[in-house]
Amino acid sequence: MKKYKIIGLFVGTPKELGPKKYITSIDKLAVTTSLVIKNESIEGDQVANLKYHGGPDRVIHHYSLEQYEYLKSAFPKYRELFRPGSYGENITTEKLTEKDLCIGDIFKLGTAKIQITEGRKPCGTIDLKYGFKGVLKEIVNSGRYGWFYKVLQVGHVNIEDSLEFIERPYPNLNLEKVIHELFQNKDKDLIYLKEVSACPALSTRWKERILRFLD
């Protein structure tokens, strides 16, 4: 089984961000002890806006060093800002991007078992977090969204652990392709999106979005 090195583990609590004091938990802190993974949350990780964040389909948010390297090259003037945890993720690893993954992929994270449910849909908080405009647009256009997991088996993870790939039950549902069809392609492949919507692992939120297109 493939294993991926964990670079960082992060949790956050609601804080004020920017001149308008927007409340968000995107500013996360590194965890040096073990991270306790529950059915619907990570211990110590709080959600500021339950309407758009959190819930059982979006317990763990994952981003990778490869994405940060891309953002550094896209914004060399601000490269020092693009460090693990700055995108609001709970876990940063090496060697994984959307093109390498499928909806429904199952991983072992420490003693927990987790499954990909959707990509992250980035919002304007991204530009607010980094302090300048353009990051959100670059992420949206490049499809470097990051992704979420639900928890199949509770457990805990330490920084010394690895993220271990276990199973790919839906090999046709490449995450990069799903993101492209949902958010980038103006001429939707409705046949493909119908197949995606039938996936039991897909988050309720993304399923509802697809069904609106199909209707």
C-alpha cells in the first residue's frame, strides 16, 4: 500500500480576520501531540460557520506541499505566506493532488480510517487570509482546491504517522475531473455528473449541487 508522509497536523478556532473582523477558523495552529479524530469532528478543531463548513462529510481537510509550491511559483512576491496550514487544512502531506485521487478513496490516518467525499470549494476568505487578491482566482482556475474526508473509523494520528492508501472503490470518479465538471466546464458532461451523483461516498452537498444541474 502507498504511504504518504505527514508534514503537518492543524486545528483552529474561530477568530477575527481582516479589517472587517470576519469570523473564521481558517487560521489554524500546528498540533505537536496526537490529533483525536471523532465521527463528526476533530478534537480541538472548531467551525465558525456551520452553514458552509463542517459536518460529517467534511471532518478532515487535506492540502499538499505540491499545491503550496504551485502557489509560490504563481505569487513569488508572497511565497513566504504559502506554508503548511495556511490554507486552513487539517493535514498537509507530500505527493498528493486532485489528479491523483478519486471520490470515495479510503485511507488509514494513524488509527483512523477516512474516505474522500468532496473537493473543497474555495471562497473569498482565501484572499482575506493571505492578505491580497488573486489567490482565490488562481486556485479556482487551476483546480487546486484541496479535499475533504468523512470518518469511517474513529482514531488518532501523530505527526510521525503516515497517510496510507487502502482502497479505490470508484476509479472512474477522478477528483480533478469531478471538480472540472462541477466548477470549470461550461458545457457540463451531464452523463458523467449523473454517475458521480450516484456515488454513495459523495457528500450530500455536492450531490445536491449536481442534481440541480441535472434538473
